[in-house]
Amino acid sequence: MDTNKRQAIMEAKTFDDLLDAEYGKVGTPVRNKYEDDAQAFCLAECLKEERKKAGLTQEQLADRIGTKKSYISKLENGHADIQLSTLYRIFNGLGRRVSVSIF
């Protein structure tokens, strides 16, 4: 790690300062990738948590929504992108509703 970056990290007073030092300012390509990856991770963890709350295995959920266990596993591990229609189907299969906000 270069000296300037290390110094910026050490002087960070807020989490946003730390993100700026590590990944760049909001809107830069590296920061955008970080934000996208963080959102995908949160969605994957939410999916996994809701599946477990429903008392289902990956295979049972896959059977319920007409897909393969390997796809559910890839989603939960952040190794696959998901279409919005599939997201709705998965959470519907878990007895949950999805709402999307754009801001």
C-alpha cells in the first residue's frame, strides 16, 4: 500500500472517509465496483437468511421455484447475477415479497 493511501486511511474519521481512501470517491470506477459488490453480497446474505428462516435447503428451494440447487448455491455465494424476475420468484417461493426502490 502506498504511503498516501495508508495516511488517508489512518486519518479517516468516518466510514465514508475510509471508503474514499480505500476505493476512491463516489462515482469512480473502483468505488462503483465496490458498491456493486457490496450490494450483491447483501442480497446473497438476505437470500440465504430467508431460506434458512423458511427451513428450506437449497435443493428444496430450487425445486419449489423450478431451478437447480447449483444456481441457488451460486446466488448465495455471490457467484451469479440474478434477474429481477428470478429474484421475485425466489422470494415468492420463500413466502416473502420484494419491493424495489429507486432513488
